[in-house]
Amino acid sequence: DTELVLFKNLYNKMQSCQNALNDNKKEQNLIETKQELHNYQLKELTLHPLSEEYENKITKQHQLLSNAEKIKDTLSSAVSILDNGENCILAMMNQLNRYIEGIADHDDQLAEISKRINSNIIEIEDIVHIIHNIDEDVRFNNIELTDINEILSHLELLKRKYGGSMKSVTEYYHYIKTEKEKTEGINDEIDNLNKELN
């Protein structure tokens, strides 16, 4: 009698394992049909970082590189206006300051004007220095521009394919990763159930 109950319990456990195995195999087959697509999508989604910050950074680099010539020309014109030749702003400010300094000791207001002119001269010299630094950093690099164009095109393609924004692309990426982890979990569970049945 106890052997019959034991046998019945063992049979029920075996049936339960067989049913769970069959269910897992069905789910595994469904997932495996999508797995090749998901692997391709994961490869595509991990080619570049997926964030709005990265997209903004690349977009700014693109704008800088694609407008490098215009930026350099404009900066060069600005330096000319500020610091080149006898009619530039700095030359005129220095001349003005010499005139005012010559009479500044006669009146407190004139002394204050002289200090303010000096302060403005220092500020303009600082601006010229910053413009020179920016000008040195701006270089047109066709290879880098081509690379950045490819990255931006890829990010735009991802946004069109997976929801229209970097946020939706990132959400889809996490969904696919979860699906891949589920597949691995189901494979482990199937292996365990097969061991139990054998």
C-alpha cells in the first residue's frame, strides 16, 4: 500500500516535470525563433552608447566640424577688429586711456573713468586670448566629420526603428536583453528538468 502511494507520488512528480519540460520547450522554441533577430538587434544597439547625452555630444561635435571654416573666419575677423592695426578696438581704447590718464589726477570722476577703461582693456585682451585658444582648437577634419556623420545616421536609424527617441531605443535594448536572459534561464531550467527525469 505504501509502495503504491510512493509510486503514485513519483508518477505525479514525473508528470509534473514532463508538463513543465514541455511548457518550457514550447516557450524555448518561440524564443529561439526570435533569438537570431534579437542577436542582430543587440549588435546594432550596442554599436554606440545609447543616451541623449551622447547624442547631444556627437551633435555638437558635428556642428563644430561642419562649420569649422565659418567659425575660423569669424574668429579671425573678430581678432582683427579687436587687436589688429592702429584702428582696432584695443589700440583706440589704449589711446583713449592715455588721454584720460593725462587728466585723471584733476578729478575723481576722471580717475574712475580711467580705471574703468583699464578694466575694459584687460577684459578685451582676455577675450582676444580666449578667441585665439578657440581658433587653435577648431580644425576641419574630414575623416572625423565622416565618422560623426555615420554615428549620427546610425542613431537616427535606431530612433526610426525603435520608437522615435533615444529613450525608446534604450527601453527596447533593455527589453531585448531581458528576453535573452529569459532564454538562458529557460535553457537552464530545461537542463535541470531533463536531469530530474533521467
